[in-house]
Amino acid sequence: MANITAAMVKELREATGAGMMDCKNALNEVEGDIEAAVDWLRKKGLAKAAKKAGRTAAEGLVALAGDGAKAVAVEVNSETDFVARNPEFQEMVTSIATVALGVGEDVEAILAASYPGGGTVAEKVQATIGKIGENMTLRRAAALSVSSGVIGTYVHGQVAPNLGKIAVLVALESEGKTEPLAALGRQVAMHVAATNPAGLDAGSIDPAVVEREKTVLADKAREGGKPEAVIAKIVESGIKSFYKEATLLEQPFVHDTSKTVAQAVKAAEAEVGAPIKVTGFVRLALGEGVEKEETDFAAEVAAASGVKG
């Protein structure tokens, strides 16, 4: 039997909203596999968990840089949140985003590129590590561009211009007026920051994710005693609901929930003066998917000073 820790139960509870004992039972049933435990709880009707947000554990900043038809987002991690408030670190992250705008989203290419003022980006990062005394990493970058239109941008948890905790880019292709198109792009970017869609539309969702969802829906229906002849219809209906929750264009628009995002974009065409097509989006949340070891700070201090508990 797997060793089920309190941390595992806590993680599952935060991901599903299920009760503590239900989470513990689920983990025991699936030998400690968190993802399988989520499915187990859903099959039992004990959790919603249509999606799981990555655990935001790493520190640092995400940054944006753009020129209207092209934009890039970068994530630079540090060991502590204190560094994110350091003006020198903020300046470095801003400059890295500017470099990435010209170089592209390949991390190795960005690190090898020239840094403003001399040297490479990699050398600047190493020099800043030496000066501030904390490890730093350019973790990832993502870029979007349009042939005609704008890239809408938004930074959530902003600590300085274009620097914060979540960075979003949204590509809007259109021949219409730039100003109202940019305003719409910012609204859609804010929506993405708030809802974290799994994809742009049904066709952009990972087929493996869809199959997993279908399996959960079918198993849940069977455990509820539904006949096989009915299960296919239940799964079909459930997948439609899943797409409405998980895809950007089908989600209720956070600025006007009476419309979907697709409907809101269509309605904006009158002001923009031309058709609008959302062709993609990027959402970088600081530390998403990175686990950071939790430490007992008081115990560390005591150990360093030779005090025994």
C-alpha cells in the first residue's frame, strides 16, 4: 500500500474541493496517484475538478513586451518573493522580455542573445545571481503574432509596468480599427487570466484530455446505474458542457456573462468595422506546474543557530 501523506491529501483537497477523508480514501484506492484520485472522486460524485490549475510555487516575475502585431511573455524564476521586489531584478526581467521580442520564444536562443549594455542574457543572469545572492532561471517564453490586427495583452498582479504574476497574450486578426480592437484584446486577455481556458476551441483541446473526460463521464454514469444505451448520450452531453467550461470561445465572457467570448467578439465587429478572428492565446502564470519544497523556516533558523527543539 502506498504511503499517503498529509501533503498529498492537502494537494488533492485543494484540487477537488472534496472532504479530507474522501481524499484520503481516494488516494488509498489508487495507490497515491493524485491524477487517478481526482478521477476516482469525480466518478463517485465527490468532486467537480473539470480542470486543475498548476501549483504556483516558484517565485519571480512574468513579463510582457510587444509592438502591436507581435508580443512575447517570459517567466524568470527566483528562490524568494523578495527578489521580485528588487528593482535590479525587475529591470533585468523587463530587458529579457524586450530581447525575446526580437529573438523569439526559444529559451536557449534568448540566453545566447545580446543583452542591452553588453554581454549575453545568460551572462547578465549569472552576474545578477552573484550580486543578489539568489539563484535565478529563465524558465520559459511564448510569443504570438498577427499578419493584420493586434495582440491584446494583460498582466495580473502587476508590480511594475508589464511585470507581474500572470501574463496573457491574445491574437486578434482583423483589418478593422486598431484602437477598439486593442481594447477588445485587453478584455479577452483579462478573461483568459481569470478563467485559464484549456484551449481556444474544441479542436485545440488535447485528444487525450477529451478521452479522459469521456471515461470519467461514462464510469460515473455506470456507477450511477445508468443503462449502456443511455451512457453514450450522457457522455455526448457531458463533453459539450466540458467544452463550454474549458474552451475560450465557448466560455461565458467575464465582462458580460450573457454572451460567450465568441459572441462578444462578433458583437465588437460593428465598432471595429471589420470581421475579427481570435487565432490564439498564451497564459503564463508564475511558477505554474513547478513544485517548491516547503521548509520549516523556524526550524532552519534554529538549526543554523545550534538550538535544539
